[in-house]
Amino acid sequence: MECVFGLVGNGFAIVVADTSAVHSILVHKSNEDKIMFLDSHKLIAASGEPGDRVQFTEYIQKNVALYQFRNGIPLTTAAAANFTRGELATALRKNPYSVNILLAGYDKETGPSLYYIDYIATLHKLEKGAFGYGSYFSLSMMDRHFHSGMNVEEAIDLVDKCILEIRSRLVVAPPNFVIKIVDKDGAREYAWRESVKDTPASA
């Protein structure tokens, strides 16, 4: 029941992910961060099998860092997306990863961008995208309210509308979400939207 979505605004990109770690009918934790920093100006949000998600995103993160270390310049967002897609395509015929990815980044030359990469290595550049059961509601909300050139306040308002719709419509909706943003100042955590907090078990 994962929900990952993102959009591109005027000079920034936002990605949002639920924070539930779920197996079968059990919720193991509700503060799992599914959005990783690839480098200073890139974010990768992933959904899918927890093991595949963590292993594959860490593998991409380390290879992006290795490229920058070897060559002295970072990969562009488009290059990082194509590298990610290539690794998924290679694994598809051997030991496929069950992972879907939204990759957001900011480049000085081209500005913000958002790439959709699914588990069968489909790659598309989008202005808005989503994965998981929450996509049924977040995509319809974005179709209605999204427009090119949104400012941060408008984008966050739309994100909150999507989260509210998911929580009210999805039968097993995740309670918590993390929001991250990337712009000319870099990638950073913007906010959490929490309706349930993990409490430590009493001794």
C-alpha cells in the first residue's frame, strides 16, 4: 500500500513518500524514510520490496558518488536517471529488482526535472508522477490542480491535498508522509506529515 509521488514546479521539484514499513498485515514501523539523497542536488524516492528498494537505491547512490569521485564532476539528473534505468534493465534478465523510482534533481543548465523509472526499466521525464495504490488518488488530484510554474506554497498545498485524499479514500492508507524538495540551493527535507507517531515499547 505504498504511496510515492512527485511534481516539478517553478525552479524546484518535490517528492513525497509514505513512511510505513509493512509486511503482509503487519506494520513494522511508520517512520521509514523512502527518499534518499543521491547527491547534493538529487533525490531518489522508491517503492517496492523493502530489500530490493534499500539495496538498489544504495547501489545507485554509491555509483553516482563514485562517478563524481573519479571524474571530478557530478552526473546530471538525466545521466543519473539513464544510469539507473540501465542498471534495472541489466538486472531484469538476471535477478530483477522489484522497485519503482521517482528521481528528482536540479541542474544549473536545465533546472528541475523529475524522472519516472519503473521495475521493468521504463524511463520517462515527467512534470508529475506517482507509484503505488496512492497514485490512483494523487494523480487525479494533480490532474485537476497541477499547472506548470507552480510556486512552493502552491505545490505544498497540492501535496497536502493529495495526502488528505489518500488518507480519506484508501482503505489501508499509510498515516505518515515525508516531503523533500530540490532546487538551486540543493536537496533537503521539507516536512513530515504525521498522524501516527512511533512510541517506544515500555520496558
